[in-house]
Amino acid sequence: MSVYYKKTERNDLGSVVENIFSDFNVNPTGTVFLKPNFSGRPPILGGENTSYEVLEAIVKNLVKRNCKIIIGHYALLSLNKSTFPFNQMLSVGGYDKLSKLGDVSFVNLEEQEHRLVKIRGLYIHIPKIIDEVDYFINVPKAKTHMETQVSLSIKNLMGLISGNSRKIFHKFFLNELLGYLGVHIKPNISIIDGLVSMEGDGPHEGTDKETGFIAAGNDLVELDSFIAHLMGFDYKQVVHINQAHKLGVGSFVDKNIIIKYQSELHDFKKPGDHMRFGRKIYFWPTTSCSLCHEVMRDIKKSLKKDIRLGLRFYYHAYFSKKKINIILGRCENMEYFKDDINICIGICTKWFADEHGIDFILGCPPSAEKVVDFMFNKIKE
């Protein structure tokens, strides 16, 4: 078996999982580690997290095999860990109910021992538990991504490196580094949840897309290049997939498979490189991590709570004489808009800001309150 793809209904997921295991001639035994995608923060979109129903079908199959099941994940990168702790991440999506199905436990990977790996001169922390289990199943969500074009089985492995390591990835060539994860982290099989996918400005600001498919494979590059193609991307131009291929992680999907499933092409709306508020305010995430995105979400909340502040913001969004660019992340390669108001947020923007003589606000990231004050002061100028 090369890759598996099936349009399916939720009530048929049990047989789909059984078919995947049978087709790939795999027999999970002993302790099995599951890595889903739990990246959404309330309110969580259907296309953000691995579906409960998909995980339930996999868990039920493993329970029948008398497996011990570990579902592992890090707590989400957060400005204040008390606002969205690990257990809340599980309960919000109802995933904690999986523990009632059998020998199922949840592991906060932040509390595990780690091994160090060196990737292009950078030291990355990977939890040892994935090397100690008998079987490892990767369960990503199918979605677009503003920084990596797609988020599939390779990108889901980024959820298996520590929070500081994730920040390092975002600061130093995210797309190139992602390809190396497949060298150091090797799932036995990946099962992609495409029941509800995400299109547009994913992985958090996109829109849900009912696609109703499950895909699977034991070659990360083959599987991701196949699904990226079905999503409407030129997979050879998706940097992290191409990089993984060059590193020998796997092979691109065979052209005969592409021909076989050509009728399954989905018209995904592609992610942009920016988001716009009104006519004049542009938000450029570049390579920023979830922490900076959380600041932006906090700013939205504060603008809703404070009516006067919100009115000021939306006045500038529609009537500013100049375009206002709010820039995050390592943005050296983005265009410099010399005639605009440019607002650089966070330490990652330092190089870009210094090069173009722009003020920037320190922090990794700075608080929403400081960003709001800084933003309005820059607009006044």
C-alpha cells in the first residue's frame, strides 16, 4: 500500500481505521502513542483540531487490540499558562472522554524527559517518550497555513518539540527546519483528518471546509505531497515538503496516484501573506509563533470591551490617510513599505526595524496593552 484516501462519513470511521491498518499491514501492539493536532483556542473552529470522532475510532480499534494508549501533546504556547492549561485544552474539545474507552492516558509533554537533537546548529528538545513506546500514530488535521502553505503530517510533528524549540523554529527559517523533523521523529503511520479541513488564512484565522475524507500513509513526504496536491498546491513548491524530500525522509507521490485521484481535487482557498482590517490596517504575521497571534487575539478582545478604543481603531482602519502595517515575526524578506505607517511588534522584528530605521516594541511577545499604546502612538506620528 502506498497512500490511502477515502471519502467517508463519521459513522463509518471504525471500518476506515481497520482498513488502514489492514492495507498497510500494521498491527499496533503494546503501548501506542497518538499525536493529534490540538492547536485551537476557544472559540475553536472545526478545522483547527483533530476531530474527536477520528481519535475515538482509532482509540476504539487499539482498545480491541489490548493496547495501552498514550495521547501526548504540549500545552499551547500561551502568554499566561493559567489561562489555557493542558487539562483545559483536553476538556474544551471533549477529548478527556476518551479515557473512559479503555487504557487511555493523556501526557503533558512539557513534564516529560527530553533528548537533544542538533538541527542546523540549533538544539531542539524532543520528548523521549516517543522513542520508548511500541507504536507511534501521527493524527494531523488537513489545513492551510499562512507561513507553511499547508499543515499536514510533517507540520504536525512540530507539536512534538518543546515550547522553546517551537519559538526557535519560528525565529530561524521555519520552513527549512520543518523538513528535518522527519529525520528525527518517525511515526509508524500518519492518519490525516480531513472530515472538516481549513482553508484560507489557516491554521487559526481560516475558514472551515467540509471535505469529508481520511488519508493515511507511512511515508511523510508521499502522504503530504499527495494531500497538498489534492488541496490545489504545487507540492514541490511547499518548502518543508521539498526539504524533507531532499533529506531523504520520503519520496514524492507517484504520478499514477495523482492521476487516479484527480477527480478528488478540492478547491481550497489559499492562505494569504497578510490579513486586512477595514481598508487601511494590514496585519503581516510573517514567521510569528502562536504567542504573537495570541497578542493579536487579546487586542481584538480589548477593542470589543473598550468601545472608545474600538472606535478609534476602526476609524483608522477605514479613514487613515496612510496604510498601516502591523508586522510580526522574522520579517527580513518582506517588502518595506516606505510611504506607510509601519508598526513592528516583538523582538523578532528587530533586524527589519533596524535596517529601515523603524521603532519596534520589545518583548517575546509584548503585552496586548503595550502593543495598543505603541500602535496608537505610532499612528499619531
